[in-house]
Amino acid sequence: MRKLRDYDAELKALNDKARQLKLRKREQLGELVIATGADALPIERLAGVLLLAVEAADASTKEAQRTRGAAFFQGKSNSRSSARRDDSSPATDISSPHPTPAAPGAA
């Protein structure tokens, strides 16, 4: 005869694991904000920057953001030092890999 499964215990274990994963994700996001120096930004600006990244439509912008992020984690760029500049610095603009003047007609 087969052993009966305790579905309640399994469900509880899965819920506990999901809760732990959510907590770990939240902690890692906080650590990332601090590591990039974005914790120095006003909360409204940080939210705006994140929304711009999420709303990015063209593939070249997304790829530039991904490349810059990968370089940050690999330590191959000066992202860490440029992210700690003052709020007027264009180096913290995540929509482009390098500060460049706005193109005519760009929004």
C-alpha cells in the first residue's frame, strides 16, 4: 500500500519557501540600490529611473542597459564610481551606456 501524502505539510513548506524567496529578493534589491549608490537619490527620482528602465521600448536601449549592468557586476567599468556622483551627473542615467548629448527630436 502506498504511503499517504501530507498535502497540508507540503503546501506549508512551499509557502514558507516562497516567503523566503520573496524576502531574499527584497534584500538583494536593497543591496543593489546601495551598491550602485542609488540610495543617495531622492526616492521620487529613483522610482522615475526604474520606471524609465521598465518602459524602455527599443532593443538598443535595453541592450545598453544590460551591458552596463553586466559590466557593473564584473567590475570592468567605473560604474561604481560614476554611480556615486552627484544627482546632476548624467552617468547615472540608465537609459544609455555612456553620457551623450540628446539627439534632436529625442524625448
